[in-house]
Amino acid sequence: MVAGMDNTDLAVLCALILAVAAYMKKDIIKELLFSNDDAITADDSGSRDILQVMKDNNKNYLVLYASQTGTAEDYAKKYSKELAAKFSLNVMCADVENYDFESLKELPSNVVVSIFVATYGEGEFPDGAVQFEDFLNELSEGALTNVRYTLFGLGNSTYEFYNGASKKILQHMEKAEATLIGEHGLGDDGAGTTDEDYLSWKENTFEILKDQLNLSEHEQKFEPSFQLEKLETIDEKVSLGEPSLHYLPANKLSFNSENVQVGPFDINQPYLAPIIKTHELMKSKDRSCVHSEFDVSGSNIKYTTGDHLGIWPSNADEKIEKFLYAFNLNPDTIFDLKPLDSTIETPFPTPTTIGAAVRHYLEITGPISRQSFGSLVQFAPSAKIKEKLQNLAADKDQFHIEITSRYFDLADAVLHLSGGAKWETVPWEFLIESIAHLQPRYYSISSSSLSEKQTIHTTAMVESAPNPAGGPNVVGVATNLLKNIEAEINGKSTDSLDVHFDLRGPRALFSGYKLPVHVRRSAFKLPSNPQTPLIMIGPGTGVAPFRGFIRERVKYVETTENAKLGKHLLFYGSRNLDDFLYREEWPVYAKKLGNAFEMVVAHSRLEKQKKVYVQDKLTEREKDVLALLNEGAFLYVCGDAKGMAQGVHLALVEILANGKSISKEDATEMVKMLKTTGRYQEDVW
């Protein structure tokens, strides 16, 4: 037996190995199940050999990305477009998931590779980069002496293993003796500086590339990657916003003998799950948190307590109307996209309509970057606006004052510059290629797979905050969609809500309050031995996974004879009693679990009382926390990364330093070791 592992742990490890093996074969499985989806990709060569595909398509520069939520992909594509536009390079931009990389050892020395990689979880590679990571791990010393590369990582400095994936790539490439061009770029979402970090890195990198590759720079001019064809009529092959081609009337979904829809359900094909129950969790008049229960009994979806649910949103009516107006777009225009070379994939199902693309496929409400804004210069409707736009794009401080601090999205920003006049000169093809794809939003599952096998619960704080610069409230996409559904299901008026949505969906596909969803696996898991003590820290919606944990233990006690549990100590924080989430449920759980469960509550905004946070309560219970850690307790933190998680980290360092009479430096190393060994897990944002 592996040292330190019991039989259950060993079984879980074996299951994980099998799951990874199945994941590695998922492309083959999907090809067998969904062979009619060939319109999504233009690469019909069938080759996974990266060098062969480059040769077949006459490419002389390679950009690779490994993305978890789409951000790394977005930066990689922007970088590729700018390289091609400024320097007339034939750039191939590729997802590492789609190719094999053994042939990199034969890459011509005049071809540069640029790598964009996001870090997921505790310093890990994104899910789709498993095979790429294996390739790197197997590199021998001096294996890539022919390769010159640039590297930009996306991470969050509030995590212990900040930018861990890109740092691992750097180590592997150094061992293989590949040559790094310029600096290792580090984008920091924790400090909110990713875009500025990228721009600074990109400008320096471009200067070095110009010198090393003898590139001549010319004025940037948009060259479309797709041929756009306008169509006259809508038929069953035209997407009206379906989440994947599988849901088009022209195609048929797969069902097993029990009439259960067959997956796999993932980011490429979600499942349309009805929300069967939903309610408001808060009593506050100015804040909202929605509990939603998704029925997945009609699918083969399985989840494990602690996983995440990806919810695919659509854009709000008000946002769509403003976007269409800003760029003078006709929502009824039907179009198709044909990639101009076989290494490029269409960004969403086509043919479709402009209205469907804006509502279901484009991230029209997200914050805009200086670089994206600057790329509009070539389409400015007047010389005056062009000058103003150039000045803003070149001055990060002024850009922050006029655009970022006002929480403008793209439509807000262009209308602000033009005084409300339409920008009729911006090609639709440019918008398609410049605006990121609308991504699923992920929520910690707040149910237990042991007690709720066929339903998945989520706990979502509705994002709606006053705009400090005036104007409409700053709102989130998916949470306000969930709030609209909650109001509709419970017979409430939606008139007072900030934004409104088409809840019927394309061809009434979402009728019955359905939303596209898929499960994303998480390492945020209960220990296999129920007698292992737990310390859980989750203020606000950070309590969501711990509700799942506790429901799991309740079910275990109810179904297991002579069940024994270790101490489960939960630190929860809210402003006051009005936003105390699941307030009525916790006493029920405590009654069923007895002394094995204790909840410690911190309120930060009780009238005429001192503000108290979870880290303060942690310090108050110093002796209990230290005793549980000495007993082998697992420690979990979920919630805000910047304030709370850092405060908890510092409190733990103090507790260990005082309790063990060691220096803070040694205590910090102990906390780091807890994280490395998996006894200290974070799910923070």
C-alpha cells in the first residue's frame, strides 16, 4: 500500500487514474458520438502533428494557448492578429489541446513559438493542457535547442502558487535548452493588472522580435480571418443561439435505452438543465443572493461534492439593444463564416444571425482593454474621435479615468467618445474577431452528490452595484439571469430588476426555465475518511461548498450504522442577519450531527457593534484550531481572494507561530506545506 494512504484513498487514486485515461480519449469518444459536428472546425487535414499542419498551411510563426476560462485564448488571438497585421507574418494560433508536439524538436530555428498559459487551481495547468504538460514533463535535456519562444502567463498573485503553470513551462523549456526571447510575462488578475502587464510585455517582446527576425513594421490594418457570406433565409441548419450544433433542428441528440441524454457534457456541449426550484436567500432590500436547483436527471451527468457548475448565460436585452445601436447592426442579418485557412476555427456555431451572435455568443458587456480599444482607431468615424481614441489608448492613466473607472463596456465606450452617435464604419467581421466568446460562469456546487444525486444546487450573489461615475448599475451577466428566473418562477414582478433576458432562448429551447450547464471537476474535496477533522472558512457565498460538505456528512450519518465523524468546524461570515445564507438550515444540520459540527459566525455590519470577520473568529478560537490541525485536520477556504483569504492566511501563520513557539517564517513554511500536501485547500476568486 502507498505510504500514508488507506484503502479508500487508494481506490480514489485508481479512479482518478482511470478518469484521466478516459479524459485523454475524449476526443475519440466525441468523434464517435458526434460525427455530424464537422462544421465547427475548418481543419479537415486530420493531422495532430503541429509542424505538419504549419507546413501544410505555410505558417512561419506559432502561437499556442492553454486556457481554462477563455482569457488566455483571448490574449493569444489578439497577439496573433497584431503580429500578422503589423509584420505580415503568417501566424498559426492553436489550442494545445488539439495537437501533438513531438515535432517541435524539428521546428526550423527561424520560426518563433509564443506560449500563453493560464494557471488553474493550485498552480496547475488548464484541463485541456494535460497532453501538452505530459510532453513537457518527458522532455530530455537539450531536446529543444532549436526552439526560440516567448512566454506569457496568466495568474492571480493572491494564490500560493502564483502563475504556477507558466513557471513550470519555463523550467521545462530551460531544461530542454530552448531560448526564451525577452522576459517571462506575468499577468496578475489578483492585482487587476493583467491587461497592463500584457501590454508592457508585448511592447518589449515586439521590439526584440523585430530585431531578431528582421521584421519591418507597418501601420496596422485589419485583415479578416474569415470570409463572410450573407444568407437570405433561415433553415434548420442556421443557429439562432443554440449552445452547440448538437441542438440544431438539423441534428439529433443521442439518448440511451432509458431515454437519458448521452454526453459527454462539457464546455463543447452543455446539457439543458431545468431549474426546478429557486428562491431568494437574503432579506436585505438592496442585495440579492439566489439559490437555484438544476435537475440533471435527464442526462448522464455525475458530479462529486465540491465540484463547480458551469452556467452558460446569454446577454441582457438592454445591453444587446445598446450594442446593436452603437455599431448600427441589423439583428436579423443571416451570415455564414468560412475560415480562410484550415488552422482557424469559427468562434461559434454558424451560419447564424447577428442578433443571435450578440445575444448568445459574444462577451459584449465585459471590461475593455486599452489594446482592444486602440484597435478601433482605424474605424473612427471622424478625425476628432480618432485623435481622442489614440490619446486614450496611449495613456493608461487617462484611459482608467475615462473608461475603466466608469465600468464602460465596448458600446458604452464608443458612444461616450462619439457623443451618442453610431459607429457605422466598424466591420461586423472585426467585431466577431475582436470580442471574446461569451464564456460559462462557474459556481461552487452547494449540494451533496450523496444526498442530491439528480439535482445540483448553486448559490449566486446577484452582481448589481451603483456605478461610482453615475449611470446604470454595474451588473453581472449570469447572476442577473438567475435572478430573472427566480422572479419568474416565484411569480414576482421583474419590472424593478436592472436588466431583463429572453428566457425562452433560441427556438424556445430554454422554455421551462432551462439553462445550458456542465460540471467542472475540482480538487476541493472532502477527505475520504469521515473521521478526519475539518476546518472550513467561507464568508458570504464562500459557504456554498461547505453546505454541500455538511449535507454530505448528514447523509452519511443517516445511512451508516455507528457512523463516526471528526470535528467539523465552520467559520462563516456575513454583514448581518439579513444576509445570513441558509440561516434556517444550519441548526437542522447541527441537531443531526451533534458535537461533530459547530458553526462560528462573524458579522461585519451589526448596528453599533465592532466589525468582526472570519479571520478574527479564527484567532479567537486559536486553541481549537491548533488542536484540530495537530489531529490532522483538513483546512478549506472559499471566497474572496484579496481580503479574506489573505487575512485567513496571516491568522493561521500567527496561530502556528504562537502555538508551536516558532518564528513566523517557519510558520509560513508550515502553511505552505499544508497547501502542498493538500491539507489546506482554497477555492477563491
